[in-house]
Amino acid sequence: MSVARLVQNFSQRRALIASGDPRAIESLTATLRKLGLSVDTLEGCEAGQKPVAFQGDPTRDILFLDGDLNAAEGGAFGYDAVLPAVPVIGLVGVEAPSRLRTLMTAGATAFLPKPIYGGSVYSALYLGVNEHARRARLQADVEELEARRRLRRHVIRAVVEIMAARNLDDEGAYQILRREAMRERLALETYCERLALSGAPPPAVDTAHLLRQAVAD
């Protein structure tokens, strides 16, 4: 997994505040604007109402979700997956396990206690945004590995066909496929999948030359 640079500057980002606490909103808004963020307050958060749905932009939006909202429960924000589309920072008033669990279920990667003090906002931003990015990279890596795993059957089939057609062992057949995939600038699994879907015969290549190269490697 590649290591991405940690985000330290949050200017040009947009903070979305989901809270019915006027004092928290006022304090948080003032600090976020000093840090260069624009701030929008989501409608419908008063008296525990369900907030209006929104389409967050993963490249710039950060959601501040108040755990004291009844609307935060039950996936009201559509964040019932392991990783939400945008970073979520939980605002914690009542430190009850149920409230914390709700925020974690919503995908919070950092917490900000209430009453909110300006000096603690940047730390929550830093942790929340960068931890969300780290989890997103891990999830992408897992999905890529899973996709490649599903395609491995095409690699096995192609290796077996070349072994039979060229009278080679499995290593020699694999090297032929690997070099042909590199020549086509494709992942090995993708190349073998194309062979299987096209119904084409195993690649007609100079096996002796490729085997000599394989031994040299």
C-alpha cells in the first residue's frame, strides 16, 4: 500500500455541521472559519428531527455529527457502512457508550468533546481526515485484492492450457503468460480473463526464448 501525505492544511474544505446545539455550532463555526474552512449547517437537526439528505463531496467535505441528536441513530445520514463517503467527526456531549457507539457506527474517525474549545478543533480535524483517508486506502487495497482473487481461476485455466499445448511445466507456462501480459500492459489476471472470454487459443510465442529468459531471471 502506498503511503499518502498527511493532510495538514484544511483551507478550501467545507465543514457540514449536523447539530441542534447553538453554542456548539457557534463555537465550531468560528474556529473552522479561522482555519480556512467554509461552514454549512445542515437543516432539520433541531429537536432531534431527521436532517435533510445531502450529497457530500469526498474531496472537500467534512461532516461534524452531534452524537446527542436522536437523528444520528439508525443511519439517518445514510452512513451505515464501515466507511462513509466523507470524514465524520463526532461531537460528544454525553459520554454514554450508546452515544459513542452510534458515532462509531456512523463512521466517526475522531471525536470532539462539548463544550467545544477552539484549541481542540484542529487536532480533531487532523485525526479525522487523515484516519478516514487511511481507511479508504486500505479498503481500496482489499477490494483490489478481492477482484484479483476472483480472476485467479482464469490464470489457472490459462496455465493448464499452455502446459498441455506447449508441453511445459507450470512455471514455464506461467512465465509465458506473465510476459505476454506485460507486453499488452495488462495485469496478469486481466490478460487471462480476456483470453478466456475471447475463446482465443494460448498465445503463440517463442517458448524457447521465453524459457531462456525465465531461467536467466
